[in-house]
Amino acid sequence: MKIPNDLHYTIEHEWIRLKNNRATIGITDFAQGQLGDVVFIELPAEGTELTKENTFGVVESVKTVSDIYVPMTGKVVAVNKDLESQPELVNSDPYGQGWMIEIEFSNSSPEQGLLSADQYREQCKSQE
């Protein structure tokens, strides 16, 4: 299980890459492993306003359907359209080509409430 040190995480198994006033978001390697083969992903349209801790999408796998939560309030500025035809990218490259959305946020401390890589590792260990 990969947990890159340069990312932030949520207790719901989303990863967040912060850069300037933008956050790229996807689901973690742990999450995709628990889901199994991803067959469909529903994501919001660009321009959608999202509110922290609400759902922004759905991942459907051969095992289950799971909501995806937004870790901060913001506006969707990019959506990974490759996932429409290749949802399996979430399985094969969750931290790269399997990213889901990018949002522009206005919070001055966006990492507030997010987990570090070490904290997320501990959470995953307790759930295995």
C-alpha cells in the first residue's frame, strides 16, 4: 500500500495535493484496494461549488458503491475526464492518472482537519 508523504489525507480515504490556492483530490491506494475493480465514477461538472465534508462524487466497483467526500469548500476548476472511459485508472495509478477533481479554495489554512501521511498510515493499520 502506497501512502506518499507529500500529500494530505482524510479519514474517509481521500488524498489531497495542495498547490497555491488549489487542491487536487482523489481516493487513496488503501481505498481503491478495499473497493476492488472500479467500473464507474460519477464526478461533478467544472464550476460546481462544493461544501466541505459533503459528497462530490460516487465510485462504483465490482464490490460496492462508495461516496467521495470533499475535504474543503471550493469551486471545481478541473475534472479528470479520462475516468469516464477509463475508471480503472483509480486502481492502477490512484495518485497520478487516477486523480478525480481539482478545486480552487479560499480557506487560508486548507490543511486544517487533514491527516499527515504518518497519521493516515496509523488509521489504515487500525482498519486492516
